[in-house]
Amino acid sequence: MESKEIRKRFLEFFEKKQHEIVSSAPMVVQNDPTLMFTNAGMNQFKDFFLGNSEPSSNRIVDTQKCLRVSGKHNDLEEVGMDTYHHTMFEMLGNWSFGDYFKKEAIAWAWELLTKEFNLPQDRMYASVFGGDEVDGLEMDQEAYDYWKDIIPEDRIINGSKKDNFWEMGDTGPCGPCSEIHIDLRSNEEVAKVPGKDLVNMDHPQVVEIWNLVFMQFNRLANGSLQNLPAQHVDTGMGFERLAMAIQGKKSNYDTDVFTPLINFLAKSAHVKYGDDEKTDIALRVISDHVRAISFAIADGQLPSNNKAGYVIRRILRRAVRYGYTFLNFKEPFIHTLVPLLAEQFDGVFPELIAQKDFIGKVIMEEESSFLHTLDKGLSKLDTITKDAEKESRVIDGKIAFELYDTYGFPFDLTSLIARENELSVDEEGFKKEMEIQKNRSKKAAETSAGDWIELKPIEEVQFLGYDTLTSKAQIVKYQAIEEKGKKLFKIVLDQTPFYAESGGQVGDSGYIADGENKTSIIDTKKENNLIVHFTTELPSNLETEFEAVVNSKKRKLTENNHSATHLLHAALRQVLGTHVQQKGSLVDEKVLRFDFSHFSKMTDEEVAKVEKIVNQKIRANIALNEKRNVPIGEAQEMGAMALFGEKYGDFVRVITFDKDYSVELCGGTHVPATGTIGLLKIVSEGSVAAGVRRIEAITADKAEEYYNKQNELVAQVNELLHHPKDTLKAIEALVKEKQELTKAIESINAEKSSAQKEVLQKAIQSINGYNVLISEAQLPDTEGLKKLSFELKNEVDNLIMIVAADIAGKPQISIMISEDLVKSLDLHAGNLIKELAKEIKGGGGGQPFYATAGGKDISGLSSVVTKAKAIIEGVTNH
Ligand code: ATP
Ligand code: MG
């Protein structure tokens, strides 16, 4: 059975049992401070478990893109080493929100595996939660009893809290779970060691395929458990592992999910999969990682230098390194897999096909820059190995860490290269540096939070901010937090006009008032579906009714920029093409910043054209058409852009400014009609990452200010030029005149210098066969003095020249000595000038035959001459 068919049958099996099929949430998580990437199917449903919001259906089935490379679930180091852990994988899940519980979940799982997929009953084991003293929980007898009805008791295993109590993170919904394991070994092997002994023992062919989680509790910050308002089922089955079991393979990489990628790679590397453990690992690593990277980019997370972007960059670099070291890929290669991957997921995850050129381009640029770094690192390592050789034949731990940190060299690569050079690496030192860095970043990220204190239970928070900027509000709950040493409070209101930062639009600020007592709200952010208001102090009376008031000036300026962003986006697609997609956006009261996919720098004409279109649309004063709670399908028909990345249950809001011009999915706030924006001015266009451009623009007052400033500048220029008829012509004339004047001055100066030269020539004295010129002089510029010095050197033999010049009021000394004399008299112009420069409070230097010095004290020129004469007399008298 092909994997596509397996996925389809899973979804349809539960659909027949009244489950609604929903699509995967994006792998990149927005609006959740506790999570960067989706690490389990339940993430997108967290609010349903917590009772923060209601699902549209209480039975759901889906396949969810997951990534386990950071936080509580991190499998990165296993990936490629073993054959059944991936970075990115699909988790198949069926869900009950307060509907069916353990009995049905267990019975249906068994029915699916054994009847629909015909997996061998006697090769499967079930585990149940065995209880935990610390949490004060008994074993899960209920689950045990349901299993006992289906399978023999000797195939039921009592598991520990580690394996059989599922938690997404340190806090949040959790509960006991029941896992299904399958033994895929040959009959001979099974005869030798029973499968039961190998469950949860990291055996590659005795693996967990499905986890049925019974959500009952919420873990609080202090570690204690609280009952959830209702009981739920959350199941997760690894799609790739299921395919391995059904297709009768020994490894996920032998299923049709991976073989096309592996074969393609092996062919380009001229190796065969299965021939050599080292190249096999590399092939597995790359074919796994390309999926993680591609889906992350498709979901909007570009590789970058921090947070989620950095995680993606590290995965990509890990793949590059394996290819470089073990498959001899010295040129970018990962990006060549993208078209293949996109085709594989056609119809399942359409975001790959839709963006495959963009994804490929981003990956290629990232690869080539890292390969470059790798080369630099290797040559650095080369010099290090040579240095180390001289001394102890050990590479310092600090250096190994620097290679790791700056050049992405893992420790094993450094020690491999070291070994090839018969050196060793100080592993202890490396570990110490690593620890220091870990602590440093831990400190930087440290935030602590108390539990939420509930004041008034409610069903759902009402956001009123699309229609009003003030409202009555009561505090539902609050929490004290500490962020980077600052104490803050988070407040949730039952209803609020405050817009929470999202979709690039900044959060509102303002205040909540209890009569005369105002508490300022400094920011508003989204946490899952909650709107969280931030304040530095709590109001004294928490349980009263407040007046919530948004800072309307800031909000309205922000709206100008947000609506202008939509107009800009549409104009860019008109001018550059429909490959333009939003890749990031920031909208606040000052500026709008829009990142979009496009491969080359925009020309000045393109920028001007875009600006012109947007300003036309502004003047057309197009009324806002806002539709809330639109089903996704309908939004698609309306032609809305940005359909990827929506999460099930999100209400979709469609913002239209002229249905033939701009239709976007957007949760932000907007102007009532485009005329409000007044004016848009693009202030910059540049590159932010491979294939991504950034435009910054200003609107309304800010744009007006910009043009006013330009006008003022022109007015000032005109004033200086005494109001010419044509400013530009006047400036051109000025520039031309200046050039002519400069030329004239240069020729006058040259004349002056040559006249001075004649005077000096006459002043040369012959002393004991040396031609000595020590004199003051007046010259128009230093260039003239230099020219004169060299001319005299060429014309006069045995020359010792020291000229103390007044150059337009500034003292300057020039010394020139014939090369022969430098040796025979042991003279050094550079040293001599240091001594003489003291007289003019200056300094200088130069070569043995020629030196110059400048100074501050023009009155010292005569002393320079006196001193020089005394010195030279001593030299020439010998
Ligand atoms: P394991 O112990 O094998 O790492 P797990 O206990 O971490 O699994 P769960 O968190 O219960 O797994 O996830 C549910 C299912 O998702 C698992 O039964 C397995 O089939 C699959 N799964 C978990 N982690 C991975 C991974 N890194 N790669 C592929 N599939 C995975
Ligand atoms: Mg795991």
C-alpha cells in the first residue's frame, strides 16, 4: 500500500466515525510564547483542552506536520543515526473534545490497525500508565481493562511516567497515555527474544507507532496537577512508522516516503544506500532534514540568526556538513531535492508546490554561504593543526568551541580532522565552553511566571477593537511574570478593545480606569487565543468594573500603515508579478515594513510605479469591506491571498479594498476608507535574505513631513542662490564655475611654486662638496613643496635640503637628502625631522632620504632653520 493511500485511509476511517477532517496547522507556531514549532498534533487544539475556546466539531481527524528539534521534544541527535526518528514528521491523529474517551479510542485504534491495515495482532503490544507517587496518581486501570478485552494480558505493559504520561511542555494540558508498539523483526529473531522484552528499549524494529493520550489534567507552574474542565482524547501516530509497518520494511527510510529522496541523493553522490554505514547516515540525515527545512520555509520561517530561524539554519547546516564530509558534496546540493519533495506532497500539503522555486532559492543561498564558511573554517583548522603541532599536539578546547560556534563545526568533525593530522582535541575544555554558553543563553532567556490567578471564569474573551476603542471590562485572570529582571503583570479582560500584536501589527497601548485610578497598559499580546494586556502594576481594586481605553492616536496611525501595506502588496503583485508573496510585515504608528519574495533589486522605475499605484488607490478613497467569520473555502473564492498557515478553528477575516484590487486574510485593524491614509512614500528598498526584499514606507503625517522637509531644503537652497529662475541650472553653473576656479588656482600656485624654487636654488650653499639648502620659504600648498623637493633632488647632486615652509599660514617641514649621502653620512631624514618638528609643535616622519612634518606653531619656523643649520654643520664638517 502506497503511503498516500495509507494517509487517506486513516482519515476516511475516522471520517466514517463522524470525525471532521481538518488540515494541518502550520509547523511554525505563532502567538505562543512556550513553543516555536508544532511538536505534536495537539498543539493547535490546546485552547480547546484548556476551555479557552470551543471547537466547531467535537470529533476531528487530521495529519499534522510536526518538528521535534527543540524544547521538551528534541530528537535531532537521533535523526539519521537511527531509522525511525525524524526532525519533521507527520502525526496522524483522531480527537475527541469532551466526547468519547478511553473505551472508543482504544477499540477504534485496534480496529484500524488490525482490520483496515491488517497488521499482525500477535506482534503488537499495548502499554498503560502504571501510576506515579510524586503526582499522587494511581495506575490507569480503566485503560488496562479495555485492553484486556482485546488482547491477551501478557501483551499489556505497565509503563512509567516517562513513557506513559504525556506532556507537551512544562505546563499545560496532559494526561496518562496508552501506547501501541509493534515488533517488526523476523520470526527467527522473535523466537530468540520475545518482543515484550524489547518494548521501549530503543530497538529499531520494536517501535512505538501510536500514542493514545487521555487528556485529563492541566500541569501548573508549581508542578501540581489540576483537573481539566472536560475529558478529551488526543492520539498521535507516526505516519512514517506506520508506513514502515504496513509496507513490511525495517526502516522508515525504506518506505516510499523516503526512497525517492534517498535514491536521488545516492545517485548524485555516486554511492549506494546500504553499502557503508557512514554514507548511509549522511543520506538519511539529508533526506530527513530537507523536509524540515522546506516545510519551515513554506510556513514562513526563513533561516536566520536567532530563535526559530536559527533552529532552521542549524538543521540545514547539519545536512550540509554530512553531505560535505561523507558524500563529497562541495557545491550546494540540498536545494536540488526540493522539486522532488514538492511533487511527493502534491495534494497533501500544497504549500510546497506553490512555493517550490522560492524554497529552493532560499536553501541554495543558505547552502552556498555555509559552504563558504566551512571552507574558511577548514583553512582556519589547517593553520591551527600546524600551530598545535609545534607545541603539545593538542587542539585547545576553546578553539574547538570557536570552530563549532562560528563555523558550525561539530566536535566530531574537528576531532576527525585532528586525528588525520595525528593530533587530539581537548574535549573537556570544549565541553566547558559549551556549558558556559548554555548558561549564558539560559540566563538571557530566563523568564519566570507564577500561575494564573482566576477572578471570574468566562467562556470566551470578546475582542471589541474592530468596532470601538473604549469599553467596559472586568479582569478575568492575571499572572505575575519576570522578564529579564523586570517585573510585569499580564491581565486578561472579559472583553477588550485592545488589539493584541499579531500579523505584524503592534499591540495597542492605553489604560484601564477605575474611576480616577488609571493603570497603564504598555502592550498587548496574543497567547494562543487569549488577549493579554501588559502592565507594570496591578490596579488596587481587581474585581471592579473598568473602563478600558485604547490610545487612539497610536492606533489610527498604525491603521494607516496597515491598510497601506495591503495596497502596497497588491501594487507589487501588479508591477513585479504574482510570485510576490508576503514574507513578513511590521506595522506600527511610525512606519510600515513589508518583506516579500522577489529575486532581484527593484529598479527605480518599478519603485516609482508601485508608489504611484498605491497613491492612486489612496486618492480613490476605496471603502473598507470587512467580512468576519468567513469559512476558508469562501475566502478562497473571494480571491484572498495568504491562505497557507491558517489554523483550524481560526476565524478567517477578509479585508477587501476593491474586490478587483486587494483581498487579504487579515486579523488587523484598518482605515474606514483608503483616503484616510493620505499619502504613501517608499523610503527604502533592499534585501533581507535570499529571495526576500524589504520595502519601508511612511504614510499620512509622516509622509507629509517627509515632503515638507524636501521642500524646505529646496527653499533653503534657493535662498542661498538668491532665488534663481531655474534651481538646477543655477547649481550646475555653480559646479562648473567651481571647477574652472580650481583650475585657475592650481595654475597660479604652480607659478608661485616655481618662482619660489628659483629663489631656493640660489640659496644653495656649497660646503665641503655638499650642496646644502637650509631655508625658510613660502608656498601656496603642500603639493608644491613636495614637487619642489623632488625636482631639486633630481637636479642637484650631493643635496642636503631642509625647507621650513609657511603654507598658507601652516608650518610644514620638508627634508630631502641625496641617496648617496644617506649612506656616506649616515643621515636619516625620517629621524631628523622628528627632532626638528618639535620646534613647530608638530610631528612627522618618512624614509631615510625624504621626510615631511606638519605642526601647529608657525613662529617656530626660524628655530627649525637655526637648529637644522647647527646639526648639518656638525655632519658636513667631518
Ligand atoms: P519515541 O519514544 O519513539 O521517541 P515518543 O514517545 O516521543 O516516541 P509521542 O510523543 O507519543 O512519541 O508521539 C506520538 C507518535 O509520534 C509516536 O508513537 C511515534 O509514532 C511518532 N513519533 C514521535 N516522535 C517521532 C519522531 N521524532 N519521528 C517520527 N515519528 C515520531
Ligand atoms: Mg520521543
